[in-house]
Amino acid sequence: MASDIDFVKFIVDQIGHFESIRYKKMFGEYAIYCKDKVVALVCDNQLFVKPTNAGRSFIGNVVEAPAYPGAKPSFLIEDQLDDRDWLNKLIELTEHELPEPKPKKKSSK
């Protein structure tokens, strides 16, 4: 089941204090970017945050699940979706720990 765009917009609004938050539709679901890094996925109207050591320490009792069949486990965020400050801190910690995106190769056309 594809995610509802209203849910995606809600999540982006919750973490919207970052100037560079955006989302992109991918295969019927959504990737959430912060400073051009994929920090989370929204699949089946659930928020999955990329796992990092800082995020694990911040969350404490982590629930991990794959965002889609065959995916690596991510942090499944359920109870804290309405806590804007908590989500912002988690996304900030996650973005900070993730590596910079690899430069895109130029087209040979």
C-alpha cells in the first residue's frame, strides 16, 4: 500500500525547521532528505529513520523494522510523531552522522 501524501507532508512539516528538508516519491513511497542526505523513508504511512549510533542512543529503546521487504532494518518511529522537538533532534543527529552523498556522475551524452 502506497503512503498517503498528507502523511508525508505532515512528517515533513514536523521536521520542517531545517531549511533543506524535502521529499521525493520513489516507487510509490517516499524518501525524506535533509541537506541532500536520505535520512528517512515513509512507507505504508510509517516513518523509518536511517539507523545511526547517535540515533540509537537518543531513542533508547529502539524498534527496528525494514521499510519494505528486503530492506535493511531502520528505526521505526511510531509514538513520537507528534513530538516536533523530539523528531527534529533525531533527524539532526541522523543527518550529522550520515556520510555525504556521493557526487553524481556526469552524463556522457
